[in-house]
Amino acid sequence: MQTRLSPQYNPKEIEDKWYHFWEQEESFHSVPDPSKEPYTIVIPPPNVTGVLHMGHALNNILQDILVRWRRMQGYNALWMPGTDHAGIATQNVVERELGTKRIKRDELGRERFVEEVWKWKHKYGSTIIQQLKKLGSSCDWARERFTMDEGLSAAVKETFVRLYKRGLIYKGTYIINWCPRCRTALADDEVEHEEHEGHLWHIKYPFKDAPHLFLIVATTRPETMLGDVAVAVNPRDDRYKDMIGEILTLPIVGRELPVIADEFVDPSFGTGAVKVTPAHDPNDFEMGKRHNLTPVVIMQENGVMNECAGDYEGMDRFECRDALVEELKLKKFIEMVTPHQHSVGHCYRCHCVIEPYLSEQWFIRMRPLADAAIKASQNKSVIFFPERWEKIYLSWLENVRDWCISRQIWWGHRIPAWYCQDCGEVTVADNTPVKCSKCSGTTLKQDEDVLDTWFSSALWPFSTMGWPAETPELRYYYPTSTLVTDRGIIYFWVARMVMMGLEIMNHVPFTNVYIHGTILDEQGRKMSKSLGNGIDPLLMIDQYGADALRFSIIVLTTEGQDIKLSESRFEMGRNFTNKLWNAARFILMNLEEEHPQEINIESTDYQFEDTWILSRLTTTIKACTLYLEQFKFNDAAMKIYDFIWHSFCDWYLEIIKTRLYNP
């Protein structure tokens, strides 16, 4: 044969060559085949705004191992790829790009702005797909989907209509999480809470009939007092028993406030008397409903104070806070100010401080859906690896609140609801209605809002297979086999996929869920741009090769634990790929004119060392199969490493050299 491999392994040359070959041969393509058992994974769709980072690398390496392993075992393996439109994130990116040209979104208008986003998507949206190919991902690229392509858009509309007709989707006015920067509602899961060193202002609220006497109220957000409609105390708090029913005067504003009794009030917080601001606090909103209080909204959607804020109208909310506190001090309404550490919610996209805000939004009733998902977990229809993540998953489902699904942005799936301008009737339909279903009027206006990105993502396992059409792919590949994902989206994505799968398809979307750890720097810190401690996987691939990167990361992946990573760790993978190369080079150099596929060896030809290495190989295959079935990736990697490096190279190849050199 005389095949000559170069003395040094060059991953750039070899990896690109073979990946191109696999693509040309459609090695990753799968079609429904009833004679074979399917094995299916749907990729957690990366955002179209994304570029490959180490978290993506880990996630996709794990999926690729499972798919390639099952493919080698004879399964008809499909790894479904695609990307997510990432509503708020993508809109923000395009807005920033337009800003460099001094163009504002509002100046363009909705239609032209959405056109600009599509242009951006077509230009940059496939970047991460090309990077995943560089990593060696064996996805069926011919089937690549996008959460806003025509088929998935049809699935979104059909799901919305079905849930609405079942009474699971409704529109209502409630306190929601509001981002003044993005000017949109956010679900509870999209709010990131951070501990802040703030203050607790103790403010004097004078009694109407005795203005020289005060009830002292403590608050962390004094600007919201402009929207106070009552002061509440616990009915069992002896300090305030005789004050219940009295009338106070709101400082600065002069509004009359009743003192009400409510069990929710914690007597140990502050003074035990709390301001009630139903339009700007979720607990106060519920209290306001119990006591028939009328909310007063004091802010605009951009966080600027409105006309109900009196002299503070036009001020930013934090500017208002400072100015109001100064006026309260000047007029002797501040009793004292104490340091106070508390949790403050931030937008998960722009990091702006979230404002609890009274707004009309669309919601999904989560309780019936969550109960079905809980039952599926209890029945072991969905199994978590490692098992500990099931408790966290179930805890969220047991305490879930209704999901706010409407977003006040332009990029995304527009809500399929139309309002009759003649009679006010709401028509929900998967196609644009010609006339009002109630009065037959033809002046209809579609809802301006779009759906939360996670709504379309929740349908991913079956929408990518062609649903709502009854396709061969849907019948054959659904439900899928395994989901591999990060713990950070158990609530955002995993739980919602299970709920939607059960509701729409009457079957869980997958059986096994593997939750992997987070990649940290060598000091145990999260990798981030601000810390400058990230490691670019593409640079590591350029330096060490994709196989070296893949092997190094898997060796460090201990059953869902976080991974402390430094660049030096990739040397192990490089050394191992070099070892494999050198072993192959040694063997090929000694085959002379023979082709491996033409060599016929009978078991009677085996010598002791041959039988020994074959037995070691069999043991290694069995162990690796068991480890991969249990999602113990690093154990499988180390078993292969030990077999190749020690058993095969250090022992077998050394032993047979005497046979090769002295036949």
C-alpha cells in the first residue's frame, strides 16, 4: 500500500478535508426508514445573533458524540439543526447597527424595520452554523430550520389558536416585568436578580385629622410612593390595631390613603407598615384587588414619570427618586435612612433595571400544562441525567405562574388576534380574517405585539418535523430520543417543550434529558466579555484542531459538573490526536503493498498478543457503550484514552515490532 502520512499531524488539512468529504457524501443526512430504529436529537437552536463560545462547543460536542455513536450502532440517526430568531436580542443588535447610521427604529416604521432585520439575518444569521461545522458537528444540514421560517410560523399560529380556544390563552391587565430600555414585557424567567446595596427610606405619612402625628412607612423605592393608594398593616400587629380604617395624607401629593389590614404584611419588615402601590408592585397589585383599590400608574413605558407624578412629570424614574427624596428631607418627611441589601431584577438582554408595571398583556394559563408535565416526570416518561436536576425542574413546575407571552417589539411572531374597529370583538385565527365574527364588520386591526421567543422554541421538537402537517418525518422521528442542554434553560425551554409536547402532540417530546455543566475559567468564574476571561473555541481549533478541543473538553466533563478550563488543557487533546496519528502512520508504513480491507486473517493466525489486544478492545467497547448509555462522557473518553495510549500503543505496537522487523 505504501501510504505515507506526514511526520506531523496537521489538523487544519485533515479535518477540513474529511468534513468536506462527509458533506459531499451526505453522510449526516437521514430519511425516514421503517426498517431501522430512529435516534433523534433536536439541537438547542442558537440565536442568529450568536457566535460560537465554549458553552456552545460543549453542548454540541456532547450531542455529536451521541449522534455519531448511535449512527455507528446502526440507528437511523437524525440531528436536526436550526437557529432561533431571538426576538429582543436580534432587534437590539439591528437597532444598534442602524444607530451607527443615525437611523431610529420609529423613523423607519414597523414594516421597513422588519425588512432591515431580515436583511441582517440573511447576511449574518448563518455565522454560528458555519462555526458549528468547523467544530465537526454532524447535523443533517439539509434540514436546517429557523424559528421564523414559513413552516414554523404556521406551527406557532396553529398552537396559539388551539390554546386560545381551549381557554389556556387569555388577555388581561396585570403587573408584569417591564424593561424600560427594550420597552417590552418580560416573563419571570427573563429577569435576572442581583443583590444591590441600597437604602431603606423611613417616610412619615401624616394622619389626615391629626397632621402632627405620623405613621412611618419604610420603602426601597421612594419614587413609587407617588402611586400609593393605601398603607397596609398586619391585622395581628398590636402596634397598629387602633389605626386600621384611619385616613393618612400622602406626602408631597396630598392624596388621601386609607390604612388597611392585610395578612400579607410582614410585621418584621421595616416598621411593619407598608405603602400599597398596585400599579408598580406585584404583591401590592394582589393586595389592591383584595381591597378594591384603584391603581395609579405614575410612569410611562420608557421609565419617565407621567402626569400622575405631579411636579416630577418628565423626569427619569431614578432622577425622580433623588429629587423626591431631597424634597421629602426638606419638608421633614424623612424619619431616617438605613443601608439595605436587596435583590433587584434586571433585563436578561440589556441589563436595565426592571420595573414592575401594570399593563394589558397576553398570558398562558400554566397550571393545567404544568400538572401534565409533573405527571410525565413522575411516570418516568421524562428522565433527567444527572437525576438531581429533576427536583429543580419539578419545583419550578409546582410553583409556576401564568406565562406572559406578549412582547412589545417588532421582530418576532405577531400575535394572530384581530380587533374589530366597529364593535371591539377579538378574533383569533391562523389566517387573516376577512370580517368580524360578531358584527361582520370589515375594519379589522391586528394586535401590535409579538410572541415571546420561547413560545416558538417550545414547539421546536415537532414543528421542525413539519407539524401541523402530518409529515413522514413527524411520524417517524417524533418523539425525539435525547435532549442535551444547559441548566440555565431548564425553565425557559425544557419545561415548556414538555408542556407543549403533551398538550399539542399528546406525547412528551423526548425521553432523556442530559443537563451539562457550565464552562468556567481556571479560577472558577463564569466566562464573560467584561472579565475578559473567555476562551475562543475557534482560536483553539485553529491552534490545536477540532478533535483536540473536543477530546480535551469531554475528558473534563464530569457528569454534569461545571468545568474549570484554561488554554493549557487543550494540550492533552493535541497530544492524544498526535498519538493516534503516529500509531496510524506506523501501521501504514508497515503494510507494504497490502490494502487493509483486502487482508484476510483467520483466528488461527492470532498470536497471544493479538488475542490479548482484541479482548481489551471488546472490554473497552462494552465499557464505553455502558458509559454513554449513562451519559458518563468523561468515563468513556478516559476508557478510550487508556486503551489507545497504553494497551495499544505502549504495549501491543511495541510487542509486534519484533514480528514486523524479524518476520
